[in-house]
Amino acid sequence: MSSYRLFNHIKLCSTNFRWRTRAKHISHSRLKVIVSERSRSFAKRQNHTSITANMSLLQHTGPSTLYTELAELPLPVSADFIGGDVPRVTYSVRDHERNTIRSLTKTFPGGITPDHHTTSLDSSEIKAFATSPSKSRQAILREVSNGTSTKRFVEIWAGTQIEASLDVTKYHDAFHTDNFTFSFSFSPSETSLLYTAEANINNDDNASDDPYTKFIYTPHFGEPSRTKKRSTIFLFRWKRSTAFTRAAKEDMLLVALSLAQPTPTPVLFGQATFATEDVIYASGHEHTKDGRLLGVKWCFNRPMGIWEIKLPESAILQGTPLGVQISCNALKLTPSERSCRSPRVLYNDSQIPTKLFWFSNPVGGPHASCVSLETRDLTTGANKVLVDVMMEPIPDNDFPGLYPNYNMPSSPFLRRRDRIYIVLHSLWRSRSTILFIDIESGAISDETKLRDGEPLYSWDLLATDDKTRFICSRSTPTTPSEVLLGYLDQHDNLNWKVLDQPTLSFAAENALRDLTASIIPIGARPPTETLVIQSKKASTRPGPKPICVTVPHGGPHASSTTSFYPGTAALALEGYTLSLPNYTGSMGFGEKYIQKLLGHCGTMDVQDVVESVNELIRLGISEHGRQVIQGGSHGGFLAAHLIGQYPTLFNAAVMRNPVTSAGELTASDIPDWAYAEFGLQFTPDSLMTPATFQKMFEASPIAHIDSVRAPVLLLIGEDDLRVVPVQGLRFYHALKGRERRVEMLWFKGETHPLDGVEAARVSWEAGRDWFKKLGQSPAD
């Protein structure tokens, strides 16, 4: 029974007692009048309570033009150099009117001295494109849909002419263009191409009388799609016409690559790259002993390795029917205890491959951790670690170790004097910065180190030209992304040229000028620090401090950085102060602090966030009674914990696909996550025993459900494979059953990030409106 209903029940009983006492002294008729009046008054109150209970706590206050404008700003996502030296940048663009994500491409013909650029909207038919090493050719993977069927084509363009084109629809299913299996590599002669696609076992050519083949269980790669199960490398080869006409079909070859020798468990290949005309390197994703293909997105610890694959001689392949599978001899180059990915080949001046590089993490344990950069001498066959794991930052330069993206750029190399470097962006505490790594010594230099008085830029590397130039983007929490060209001059000094800046309305530009960002160290809980974004006007206005929204990141092994996020900036423009804490376990602070969180989720990370709130209060940035919290995934786990463990700290909470009961995550695409984070061993024969469940239950937010007082808004993606929707659904029903204030939005077709155009906008508006209505006063 709620406190409100209990109060009314006690008051009514007390009143009835008084009525009985007074009835001895009043007439029967007068008593009837009193009872009638009291009954009508009570019925009116009850009716009002019923209406209020049936009305949603979440009331839409309208769209935000600033959110829409900021979310629709073009976001640079990739780049390359075409025609020898022309930078080309591809942007992702959210279109709210059409409810879709589009892409556009800009080219900057002027290079170092660009005074103009050309823009083209990419066709939705183009799934991927790549430029050849000589910059004279382009490969395109194209899908053409007419509403009822889809046709797929591989195209090779030489300038404005199609050199080769093949309809590959009947030979495989969808192209793979994700970060984990995507391949797109020209051979040195530029007469062969590698790409990855979903093998098609149900086409007419493979039809059989066995009905079971169609229904045999095959594991998938997990979030965000159930359809990727049979990642396969395809080799496309063509003969150039001496008459400069399109290659004839009989002059083209298409084969699927497979291993000649069996492996203990199935291996699915991707990320293939040519070294020579007949040797390629690829990453192999391995099934586990118990028949799983563990989810790979945001996970650096999967059983996978680097393989050398040798293609059959051209004479053997001649005349091979299109689309058939061929056997290749292969050798795994990396040990089974290491998770290795992103192979990259370095060539010398004679275009002979000399070195191979890749990223490496331990198999198992935390899903993301400090990365090792490893290399293989292709002449001697010797492997070595070029940049090792850093347990703690080095005192002389504070280097915390490598925390790059999942992959290196397709060509990460840069030449400076007589040295060759790998260029990466990597997390360094709460920023992302550009690093040059010497390929011989492993020495590292921070080329975008933050200096006093400079904006809090975070940087992303998009491409290099394999010589002296590279393309980056940078942003701050209050300034959207701009694109820069980095180049070495004749004296080998690094220079920067801004290629492109976002176009903002005067209203948005003026509004963003009012925001300020800073990084606040949490001295009592090192190395925890929080990124604070606030309005100058709102924070200096007389009266109560602005409501502070604490936003712990997910993972837990991720990081909040000083990059620009439209939703974060738009919420700050509503007058809120935002605090984004990087708690123990965050990436970019040293491997020691990632390992330190294991076995302590729900306590150590929770206490770090609480201390970040207290520190901002001590500094006068925020104040007690003006706190709300918002988080997704593990950030939702923390939000749910905090409103249970500290029921009076936050006035309201918003959670996106939160982990609420770790013991019930067995249906997740990463069932090992809970074991690792809560200090347990995960093996192929692991079962959720009562003892294991009890440990996970006690470390989960659901254990504190009875203490929750803050109103809760849940945002749930129906197709989430990572944190299955039942996690949020059960938390919702548990709160409802305890008569707590709770609402839930259910997004059909959305996965873990809720990053569809409409879903992201509605989620942002819902969080804003929830805090606007319920964040002003302390929880009951």
C-alpha cells in the first residue's frame, strides 16, 4: 500500500471513530446530512486520485529545434584520398523528416590549400566503396532493391568508366560492412578484390532433399543483428580489356574461400587484406567449445586470431564456375589465448610486404581492456609486441596505454624523415588524442596533447595517404565536429589545415557559446574524474543551482570523452548541468583500474559516482536536492543501483536498456559478461547455479528494489540482444507492484543503443520531460 493510500485509510478510520462518538449528541437527520456530505467529498477525492493514477506521468512538452539541428549536423565517419592527393570525407547525416540516416561525401580538390569543396549525396544503393592503392580505381558494393527483391553487384571503376561489374545476387546473401567482418582490399596488381558477405546455403544450386539443412541451428554474431552467421571471404578477379571496355563475364572469377584443413571448432573469416597476389591475411572468429559465437560488438576479448591464407595458383582457378567454394591452405599466426584483429600490411618502397601489424587483447575477462599492438616480420616470420599493456600510466609522460577503436584505419602508416609511424587515435583519460607510434621501437608521441588554455578537443583519425598526410576530425563537448588535414612540411614539422566546419544557425551558435566544459578530478576516488558541462547563465543566476544530471557511461569498460554529443549539448542548453563521471573500470586510465573493478560492480563504481556528486556539491557546482540521474546499459545498471542504495540522493531517474538482474542475463549475446564483471569464472560448461545466481542477485539493482523512491522512466529496445528487454520489463513490473512511480517506453525494432532517428529523438525528449516534471523536488 502506498504512503498516500495508507494515510487516507488511517484518516478515514479516525474520522469514523469521531463520527460514532459525536452521533450520540446529534440528531439522526443531521447525521445523514453530515455522512452524505462527507461521502460526496471522499468520493470526489477518490475519483481525482483514480484519474491522476491513470494519467501518464510523462507528458510531451514539444520538440526541441536545437536538439533537431544539432542531431542533424553531418558527422564525419570515414575518409580516404582519391586521385592521388584529394581528400574525400564521408559523413553520416540524421534526417528527422524522413526518419532515416543518410550519408554524404565531400571532396576537397585543393588539398592543403582548399578554397572550395564538392558535395554529393551518396546513393542508398552503395553499401561500401574503396580506393585502390594507386588511387586510380574504385570498388563499389551495391545493393539495388525494387521493393520485393534485392540484387547485389560488385563494380570496379577506372575513373568514370566501369572496368568490371558482376551480379553476385545468386552467389551469396548480404554484404558484410560492419567493423568486425568487413573486408575490402585490392590486390597489388589491382586486378583482384576481396570482400566479405553472408554465405547462402539455401540457393537453388545448393538445394537438396534433406529438409533439416534449412533449420539446423547456426549461432549469429549477436547485437545488433541475428542475420550474420556465415561470414565468408569472396575473391573477385577480372581481366582488363585492352580495348578499355567492360570485362566480359567469361573474364571474371568469383570464388568463396574456405580452409583446406579442418579446425577443432568452426572459424568464420573477415577483415581480409592482400599482402601479395596469392597471400592474404585475415581475422578468424572462432566458435566456442559449447557451440556459441559470442557477441562481438564492443567486445575486444573474443576467441579470434590472425591467419595467413594462401590462394591457389591462378592456373588452377582458371575456368572455375562463378560462386563456387575453393579450399585454401592457411596458418594461424597468433596464440589461442590472445584475441587478435585488424591485420594491416606494410610495404617497402619496392611494394614488397615487409611487416604485418594487428591489435591484441586477452581472450576472456573484461570485454574491453588495454590493447597491445603486435607485429610480425614477414621475412623472418618472427612475432613481437610493439606496444604492450600499461598497468599504470608512466610517470614521465602519464601514458595510460593504448585504447583505440576496434580497428586501425585501412592504411594507418605515415612517413617522417627516415622513420615510419602507425597513426592512431586513443583514449587518454577523458580525451581521445592522436598518437604516432614508431614501427621499429614502439616509441609513442602524443601529437594533439592538451595544453593550458586550449579547448578540450577529442580527436578521431579517419585516414592517412600512407605518406605524409592524414585526415582527422575533432570536437569538444560544446563545439561540433570539424575536419582537419594534418600534413608534414618539407622540414617534417606537423601542420594542420581545417578542411570543413559545421554550419550552424545563429540561434544554435549563440546558444552553444553559453556552454562551458571542464574536467573535474574526484580526489577522494582516484583516478575517477568527471566531465562537467554547464550553462554560464544558468549556473551564475541567483537562486538554486541548476538541476545536475549525472550520466554514467555504459560498458563498464568504456569512457565518456570530451567529444561533441548532440543529446548531451542539447540537454545542457535546456539549463541543466551535466556530469559524466569516468569511474573505476573506465578505459584510458591504465589496465590496473579496469582489473580493479572486476568482482566489485555495484559497489566500487556506485561509490565513485556518489563521490562525483558530492564533489560537485562541495565545489558549489550543484547542490543537494537538485540531482537526477540518467544512464544506459551498465550506466542504467548504475542508475538503478544508485536510486536503490541512495534513495534520497536523486529526484528522478531515466534508464535505457539497463542491466537490473545480472543472474538473468543468460539469454544475452554476451552471457560471459556477468561472470567476468562479478568476479566469476566463465567456461563452456558454466551453468547458472543457485549459488552463482545468489551472488549476482546480491550485486544487482533488483536487490534494492524495495528502497527505490525516485520516479523511474525506462527506455527499452524490443530487439536488444545485449541486455534483453526482460531486464527492463521486470524492473518495471517490480516497481509497479510496489506502487512506485514508473513509466516505460517500448521501441519496436530498436536494438541496444536505441540509435534509430526517431527512437533517439523520442528518448531525448522523454528524458527532458521526465526531469522537467519530476526532477525539481526530492523523491518521496
